[in-house]
Amino acid sequence: MPDDEIVQHRRVALLELMQKHIRQRDLSDITESLAAVVMLGYTSPRQLRMLFHYMLQYGNTAEPGVFLRRLARRLPQYEETLMSIAQKLKQEGRQEGRLEGLQEGSRREALRIAGSMLQNGLDKETVQKITGLSADELKPLYC
């Protein structure tokens, strides 16, 4: 069914549009259609918030922040909602980055300690048990 026809379905148009495109293509491609349906005024602010979260969680978009800003320009009455979602995404990204950094730091420290243990004569199996590193991870340290 073409998007133009879906837009005519009023109250369910936004949901139909999302279901049609959620996994097929970049949601940025349908920004105009989404904005047109929202501007019809059949969707409550709560429903829109839930829909925006759903789109970002399950939809495909290369740059979620750009997608949200583009929607906010087309839908100024929802700019605050969209920007708070964008802020939340940014925060989650930072948190994810910190977690990855901590994990990488812990791994490096485990490798450093393992290297020291091996240099001091501990056997590989004991070093593996103590550090939690695999045999493959230890291999470069004793080769």
C-alpha cells in the first residue's frame, strides 16, 4: 500500500506507516510522511512519545539525532519531546562508551597482571584461573 494512501487512514495512519517501514528502510526517508500524519492531529502527545521511542528502538536510522532534529523542525510543537529523547539517546551513548572503556581498561590490567605472573613463573592454567583470561588471550604473553 503506498504511503499516500496510508496517510488517509487518520487515527491509525501513523501506526500503519511505522509498521510498514520500521525494518525496511532508514526512517529518515519517511520524515515528511511521518510529519504529515502527525500534523493531522489524531495522535495524543503520549502516543507520539511512545511511538518516537519505538521508532528509535526498533527502526533503522543511521543517525538517530539527525532524524529527531529533522522531525523537530517539521513538528515544532513536539520539539521539546523530540529533543528530550535525543538527549536521552546521547546520554545512553555516553554511558555505553564509559562501560566499554571500563571493560577495556579491566582487560588491559588483567593482561598486564597475567604477563607479570607468567614472568614470575606461574603456570598458564593458574594465570587463566586467576585473571579470567582465555588461553588465546594469554598466548601473546608467553610466545
